[in-house]
Amino acid sequence: MKSKPFSGAGATQGLETYLVGGAVRDLLLGRTTHEHDYVVVGASVEEMLARGFRQVGKDFPVFLHPENQDEYALARTERKTAPGYRGFQVQAHPDVTLEEDLLRRDLTVNAMAMDADGRVIDPHGGLADLKARILRHVSPAFAEDPVRILRLARLATRFVGLGFRIAEETLELTRAMVAAGEVDALVPDRVWQEMSRALGEERPARFFEVLRDCGALARLLPEIDRLWGVPQTPKWHPEIDTGVHVMMVLDMAARISPELEVRFAALCHDLGKGTTPPEILPSHHGHEERGLPMVEAICDRFRVPNRCRELARLTAAEHGRVHKVDELRTGTILDLFERTDAFRRPERFEQLLVACEADFRGRGDYAERSYPQADVWRRLFEAAAAVDAGAIARAAREPRLIHQRIRAARLESIGRVRPDLS
């Protein structure tokens, strides 16, 4: 457990060095950790550079080990000087102690250190909270950095399967931070960074539930926050509440697909239900189209990668028709293939089917049901894609007839697979 974290010690010979943060926490939990961060006590910038370390970052002295590229930071203290997460004055000098450095960290389970002999230094009760499965802030200084709300939600998501819960006093502190407007200072790139990492976890819904509990979801993602309390038809949605349904769909997407695009599409697929006119509830006629501007708004706000944006748009727009394949005519089926650019991007069309499967299974007692619609769509697409469009184009005497003839051939091929759809 201790030899690997302290390998490559040549450049650190004689330095007072400690493994810190998440690496210590994960080692104590018996989990694999790939990132090793260290604190160096009693050293200066000049000494680190003289040992061959390369300094990175402008805000505080962090260095890369010359051999293994692990991060080594000088022990430091921080003082809040302005709103947001950039408004800090950092003090890093040889007099800063390990205990002072650990005091500025976010959670007690992240405020432990380990020396080269494997001895754990735990001045803030991290071991006890780790055993009790509690995420608790180290000090009131937690409130000085709004990014910590996102990290708290992400850590709660990562460890939800281990039974971790957030201490009530920490939740209260995050609520006070939101009320004070600290969350409004978060920059889009940092929000997406934390959100996308949370979407990669086994049960990503927990991330959004934590943000909702402290009020941050309403400030960051009001399009999602407003879904709770919106009713759906019990016949199709035994869970009734739209917010609950979307979280179930998100966790189902994580269960059946490792792809970020699919999970993000699941998160955004029903945004339009939050703007359904009250007089037509619990019906949500037209929610697919109403949701598209909201998908775009979220993607614009957080600079979401285009591959995620595109699949989220397609899923929001088309999931209702994908579910109803048995009711669609051949022309409508081919129209969907063309709108989704399935012939040029079959891998994205497959992602759409997976996202729709998550939507179908993410409700009531549907989790273990099959989703035969996906296989029907695959057979229909295989038939349509088998048409030799190139040969048809070469045989056409007039260019204006090419698309018409390719379409006719594809309709005929689809009809042979499902003659009942004509």
C-alpha cells in the first residue's frame, strides 16, 4: 500500500513529504487510486526547482516530479479575499505546518496525510468519518469556495454504493452558500468538468439530487430542477413525478452504457415536461419540441461538447417516435433515419436507441423489462442501409432523380422487413 505511492523518491530525498487527499482516502477504503498528490513541508520554491521539479500553475506553487510526474505542492494556507472560487490569497512558505495545510481542505475524509512509513496523520477526524461513512466539512472555510459544493456532490455520487451520507451541518452550510450567491460565481467550464465526471459514476443521479437538496440545482440547472413535482400519467409512469423519472432514466443509462453522450442525453431527454401547460397535465403533448431550446440553453451555458449536444437534441426530439415504432409507417421511419443522419452516422443512431431504452426502463417496475423496439429499429435500419445508394446514383440519368430513387428503394426494403407498416 505504501511502496508505490512513494516510489521515485530520488528527487525527494531529505524532503518532508506526505501523500495527501483522495489518494489516502481511497487507500484506506481499499480502492485503487491512480493519482498521487503530495505535500512538501519546510521547503521553498527555489529548493524544489533546484531538485529538478517543474513548477506548474500560477496561483500556488505546485510542482511535477522530474521522473514520475506526480504532483508535489508546498504546504500552504489560504485566505478569502473576494467572492467566487478565484478570490484567494495563498501563503506557501517553509513555516507552514502539515496540520495547517490539511485544515484548508474541504472534507475530513480528504484531510488526512500518510508518511513514507504508512503512518496516517489525521488531525481533523477523517478516519472516524471514513468508518462512519460521513462526508463532513473540515472547517467553516469550506464556505469560501463554491467549487466545493460540486466536489461534495460528486464525492457523494462516487461513494453512494458504499453508504456514504452528507453530514447535516455540511448540507446546511452548502445551503447558506447558495443563498449567499456563491454558486453564481462558478465558471461554466468548471461546472461541466465536475458534472461530466459525475455522469461517469455508477449512479450519477445522486449528483443532481445533492445539488437539488442544497438549492444549487435551481441556480445551475433550473431546466432540470423544475421537473420535480410535475406529474405524469400513472399508466405509463408509475413513479408519477417527472424529476424522479429523469433520475431513474439517468441511472438506467449508466447501467446499460458507459458513454458520456448517452448519459447526458438521458439527463436532458424530458426537459420539455417542465413547461407543460398546467391545463393539459398529466399529459405532456409536444414536450419533445418544447425541450429542444432548453437542451441548447444548457449546452450553451456550460460549453458542452458537440457530440453530447447532438445526441441530447436527437433524443429529446425523437424518443417518443422511437418508442412507437410499431405504429409508424415506412415513410415516417425513413424520415427519422434521415433526420438523425443515421446512414452517415450509424454509431450515433445506436446511441439514440440506447438512450431511448434507458427512458423506457427508467420508470416504476420497468427496470428488468426488455425493450424490443430497439431491435426492431436495428432490423429496419439494416434493411434500409443495405440499399446500394451509389449504384442507384450512377444509374440515374438525371441528378434531380437520385434522392427520389434512393428513397424509393429504401422504402421498399423497409417494407419487406415489416410489410404491416405500409
